[in-house]
Amino acid sequence: MIDFTNKKILIAGAGKSGIAAAKLLSESHAIVIVHDSNSKGLLTEESLKEQIGEGFEGRIILGGDPLDLKETPDYCILSPGVPIDLPFVTAFKESGVKVIGEIELGFYFSKGRIAAVTGTNGKTTTTALTGHILQKAFGNTIVAGNIGIPYTELVKSTNDSSYTVAEVSSFQLDTTDSFRPDVSMILNITPDHLDRHHTMENYINAKLKITKNQYEGDLCILNAEDPILAARAEGLMPHVVWFSSKREIKNGLFVKDGFIVLDDMGTHTKICELDKLKIIGEHNWENAMASIACALFFKVPLDVLREALYSFEPVEHRIEYVRTVNGVKYYNDSKGTNPDASIKAVNAMTTRTYLIGGGYDKNSEYDEWIESFDGKIKCLLLMGQTREKIAACAEKHGFEDYRFVESMEEAVRYCADNAQPGETVLLSPCCASWGMFKNYEERGRIFKDLVRAL
């Protein structure tokens, strides 16, 4: 562990991860400066000090540019929302400042075994499921990272016998250096966040950084049906285990005859029945297979593994069943913030569906999403910045059953007034929430509140 005593640390960004990092470093006797652009004017020095906690003696700087600081820090900790190509980041790197992210910082303090999950879609469900399995098997398990709880907030709870399951985004991986999980999982890679990474190659490289420091005795779990992963797997240092929802895999996991099956040197073992899982859809079978591979690496007994798989409840905002009203089922998939995620949600529906979509534009293309409707979507309700772009794409593909709405309330009311018994209403926006909502969690909870009020 690095000794941060009297080291001058600049934390860029005062969100949840920045606050947690400030608290951890303050307790480690570092000289802490927290900077936030405070572009919306919602933060105050008093409120941030209160969040960091008693005993914080560092500085809070709101507004301005980090380069305006008269002194050069020893470290700069970037919050995930801070792009790595900003001028101050470049200037710090050129002047010898160690620039890292909150995940990397947490790793400096972490003990025990670590499993890390990334991918364009499925991260949160796989992280939560893996944590659920390991907690059932061993106890002493923490679940943190992009799932909503900063790594640095919980890292002091780790010890030599603990297990950490961390969800890590491409933004977080961009700012890692020595981060090394015992198990890495890359679930899939499809276009996303190109407004931030600029090119698909940059995005792919960020995801693959999860394997950068792994050893031969470590494990990397990959989706055999992902063409990018299939092309990039050769040359990876850790041992690779594949999973597939489409075909049998040698020495890996696959779906066959209603079961998830393990092939071990030609011997097939049925791990679990798909119909007994509470998470629905082929993509969730893939998430489960990644979690199973990790559990088997950590030697979770099969009976414990099977019970944990069957008892796991769906993650909030991920094809989450809300309720049935007048014979119409409502599902909340607010975490469907890109086309691939929303395609998976559409594919999981089994009846005619009213689909609520649209939001912030991340420079995504929507052709494959529209094509996935395949006669299943009865009406597409569009809101937010992307609604005209999505509508134009829909018309290009011959889908004209759409309408614009101004709010989530209007969308839910239209669905309630028009959907027939046996049909489904699905919120899976295919876009980020920014502009209309604080985050996808707020969007999903507003949707659920409106449905529950019907």
C-alpha cells in the first residue's frame, strides 16, 4: 500500500466517488484538495465538507480550472465523469503528476481476492449476481464500483480473506495503472460512449485494460459470441474461459436443453435450470454464465452456487418487473442506455409491447434497435434530445408507429389508456438520461412511481 502521508492530492470531481476518495485520503493523512467545476451551481463548500465527514481539514475549490492552483499536486484523482483529455489532465501528466482514477486508488488499499466486471451491457446484473454467490458461499464479500457504491468507500472493509466484486466502466478503466483483479469478466463490447472516447478503438482498448496486469494464474472470462472479444483474446496473459448462449464450448459454459452446462475436459455438468432463474432473457443467461465461471474459479460448492443462482432477484432498473395493471405488464429497463442494451430488453419481451425510449444523444446509431422490433413493438413513445433522430431512423426502416411525448408522465398515461390486456409496457430508452433526468436511476424510479399510481 502506498503511503499518502503529507502527499498533496487533487481530487477532480465532487461526485460520490470523489467524496469517498477524499474521505479515504484524508484518513490516510494526505493533504487533500477537492475541485469541482460546479457548473450547475448546486454545490457548496459546507455541504461537501459535511459529506466527507468530521475531521476533514482539506480544501474545497468550486469553479475555475485546476490549473489555477498555485501549487502542483503529487497525485490527481479523476472522478469517472471527468474526461481524460481535458487540458488540465494533459498538463498535469506532462509535469509529472501521477493521474489516476478512484478505482486505481481503491486498489492501492485493497486486500483479499478481487473479481472485476466490465462490458457495454450486463455489468450491474453480473456484478450483483457474482457478489450474491460469493456472499452465500463465503460471507465477507463487498460489492462496489460503478454499481453505485465507490470502491474507496468500502475498501477498508477488505482483509486477506475477503472477496471484492467490482463493476468497472470504461471511464474508470481509462484511469487505471496497476489495477489487477484475480478474475476479470468482459461480457461484450458494442458501440457506446463514443462522445467521450471519440473512437471505437479507444473504447475497446479501455475495456481491455481490465486484463492488462493479470498473471497467467489469473482468470479472464469472455463471451464467445462477441466478435471483438474473439478477435482480441489471443495474446491475453490470464487463462481464458469462454461462455456462449448459442453453441457448445469446450472447457467453458454454454446453454443446452434448458440448462446452463459446464464442459470440463469433455465431461458435462448441468449447473442450473434456466426456468428457475428469476432474471429473464438470453442476455441474462450470459450474465449468469460469467458469474458461474467466476464462482467455480473461487471453488464455490455446486449446491451453494445453484441455490444462489435461483434466489437472486433482478437488479433495479434492469428489465425489472414493476406490476400488472388491467392485465398489462410494466417493466423498468431504465439502465438500457444504449442500443445493444435495449435490443436485449426488446428480445426478452414475449408479447406485443409499448416501448418508451429516447433521451440524451451519445452519438449512437439506432438501426439495429429498430430492426430488433420485428413486429413485436406496437408503439414507440419518444422523448428527449434524440426523439427526432430515432423517429427518422424508424421511418427509414419502415416503422411509423411512433409518437412524441413531452414527459414520462405523458408516456405512461398514453400506455395505460391504450395498451390491452396481455400486452406489455417497457421503458428501455436506448439513451442516457441526462437533460431530462439526473441519472438513469431517477428516470426509472419516476417511471415506477407513475406505474404504481395508476
